[in-house]
Amino acid sequence: MRCMPAAGFARPIEPLKQGEIALWLAKVSALQDVAGGTADAPSIEQAAQMLDAEETERLVRFRHLEDRMSYLAAHAGARMLLGRLIDVPAKTLRFEPSAHGKPALVAGPADFDFSLSHARGAVAVAAARMSIGVDIEPLREVDDMASISEIALAEEERKVLWSAPAALRSRLFLRYWTLKEALLKAAGLGFTIPPNIVVIDAGPSPAVLSVPDALGPAGQWRLIASAV
Ligand SMILES: CC(C)(COP(=O)(O)OP(=O)(O)OC[C@H]1O[C@@H](n2cnc3c(N)ncnc32)[C@H](O)[C@@H]1OP(=O)(O)O)[C@@H](O)C(=O)NCCC(=O)NCCS
């Protein structure tokens, strides 16, 4: 795993090796701006100029400033990171969605994949020369755990959740949720697959236990979790 300190870089960076993952994680503040901007941290205006017409149209539709800033950071950040990894200017990258909506680089290297996630206050972008999915969620108390866990978790996972100490349950639920969402994003299917038919072990060394046929063999997927 190559954890990137910034999404943008003044100089080219090492291309990805087979099996390597580049990950950029960042906090996003609604008020944060860097006057003038730098190659590592562009200003809001410079970031907005990297987006294409469709991204710009989606950006302005966000009603909450925090959501807008996270969307901007994730999309500009993805462009900067991917552009550096394949040595193409960020603004010229073009994306096309798959049948289920996973964006892919147009004319990118054949084995190259990426994934992004934006939540209020934080963003994540991951890239690799294999299928990859990333998800980020703010740690918080989860309301209505009983009904949401029915939708998100398989029966055996719900048993693990409800046997955990009450004070740890929200954290455990969010761990299940982000790992499953990342897996479904890696497969390019998102929530077209109900998350409660995917079974994982969300323990200290997370693992995929059982998946529907659309995801292929469970053993081909690797899960990585972190709480920051
Ligand atoms: C992918 C999905 C799980 C994202 O969930 P989320 O928690 O709202 O959002 P995140 O910030 O973590 O991820 C969003 C990003 O995932 C990516 N994404 C969208 N669909 C995806 C898919 N099928 N597979 C992988 N990644 C996908 C996009 O980059 C998206 O960013 P954008 O909305 O800014 O363009 C959810 O939107 C989904 O299941 N979509 C697919 C099903 C669907 O509705 N399809 C209809 C289109 S055919």
C-alpha cells in the first residue's frame, strides 16, 4: 500500500507496480482554502477548473457546502492522483461509467482501476492495477441499528454485531458497512447487490467469507480496513 501524502504532486511519481495500491485519504473542511494554491494543494478555484462539464454540473447541485466540498476534493483529487500515476494532465482525463455506474478512465492502461468515496468531512481515492474499491464513513453513533443492520448484514454478521458490547456496536457496524461497500465497488456492482447477501469477517484481519456468483470466488477478494 502506498499512502499518498497529497493527491497532487509537482513532479511525476512512480507508476504503480502489480499488486500495489495507491491510497489518498484527506480531511475536507468547508472553509479550507489555500490562497493561490500549490501543486500539492490547489485552491478551490483551481480544483474546480479541473472538473469536466458533467462533474461541474453535479458539483453545483449539492445544497450543503460540506457535501459540495467533499465532492470537489474527491473528483479533483482523483484527477490529480490518476493523472500523476499515468502521467497525463489531470484536466484532460476522461471517464465513462460502466453499466452499473462504476467510472473508468477512457484510454487508461488496460489493467488500471480506481475508486473514490466522499463523505462529509473526508474523502478517499484508491488506484491499482487490479479491481479496487474504497469507501469512507465518518465514525459516529448509528441510529436505528436494528433496521439498518437487517438491510446491510447477513444473519451471522448480525449475531456478531449484537453480541458485541453496546458501546462498540456503531463502530463495528460501520466497519462491516465500509468493507462491504468497498467490495461491491471493486466489483463495479455497488448496491445492485444487496449487502446482506455478502458475508464477511470484520475482525482484526477482515476477510470475505461468502459472496453471490456475480462477484466470482470469495477467495479472490482482499479486504483492508483502517480507522483514523
Ligand atoms: C456506488 C455506491 C455504492 C456509492 O455509494 P455512496 O456511499 O453514496 O458514495 P461514495 O462516495 O462512497 O462513492 C461514490 C462513488 O462511487 C463510484 N461509483 C458509482 N457507481 C459505482 C459502481 N457501480 N461501482 C463502483 N463505484 C461506483 C463513483 O465514483 C461515485 O462517485 P460520484 O457519485 O461522485 O461520481 C452506490 O451509489 C451504488 O450502489 N451505485 C450503483 C447502483 C446504482 O444505483 N446504479 C444505477 C446506475 S446504472
